[in-house]
Amino acid sequence: MGEDVPGLLADFGGGTPYISVAVHHALLTLASGPAGPEGAYHCLADQSHLDTLLTQALADRDPRQLQALATLEAAAHGRTFLGAVHTAVAQLFNDPAARLPGELIRQLATLAAQVEPADRNHAAAQLTALVASTQETSPSPSFYTWLCPQPTAKSCPIRLETVAK
């Protein structure tokens, strides 16, 4: 199949990104990476395993693995907000100079307003660690505004100013 798995799956799905096609694409991507086939399928049933692979993909700054894991996070585990956050990070890993599409930013803001503060805090902690671990200039604090649309000490204990270098 080579590297054109997305193209083949798009053809199979009639060009429409059906959730089952997206999940199969994610599994194929993960199976071809460090997780292997068994590890890829293990992500479907075990959130802890998926989280371990997410942590590794973030550390490795691997956009393909991260996007695949984000798909499973949202589709298999119902963590739509965190899946969208990891999708955004994967896009930035692909092109650090790019701006996130406005639709994705709007989707993130909508989802952030709907999730528990614990999920927002989890995403904020991951993003803060990611920014702290890089030698590159961090994104401006406005990048994080969708994470805590109305930041307060209770809703977002990580002050956004602390993530800028």
C-alpha cells in the first residue's frame, strides 16, 4: 500500500471521511509505526495504552502518529476535545509556521466550553510541557485562548502567560 494509505482509504470511502474509514486509517498508520499492529489495536480497548503512545508521539513530535492517535482518542474513547487538541498539535508539527484553520480554532473553542475543567487542564498541561521542552519560540498566548475561553483560577489554573518564553 505504501504511503498513499489516505488516498486509498479516501477512494474506498467515496471521498467522504466516514468515521470507520478514519479509524482504519489511524490503525494502519499506527501499525506501520513503533506500536506495530498489536499495539495499534490495543489502543482501541485500552485508554491507558493510547495515552502512553500519545505521550511518546508528543515527545517525538511525530505528526502522523499523533494524528492517528487523536483520531482513536475521539472516535474510540469519546474524548473529542482532547482528540481535537492533538489534531491541532499534529498540524503544527507538520508545519510550525502555519496558522491553524479558523474552523479548527472554532471547533476547539466550542469543545473546550463543553468539557470538564479536568480535560482542559490536562490539555493545558500537555501543551505547557510541549512548549517548555522545545528550543523554538513558543506560540503566542493567543494560541491557547481556545483552551480557556474565560480563564479563571478555577477553570484554568495554568496561567497562559507562563507558557510563552
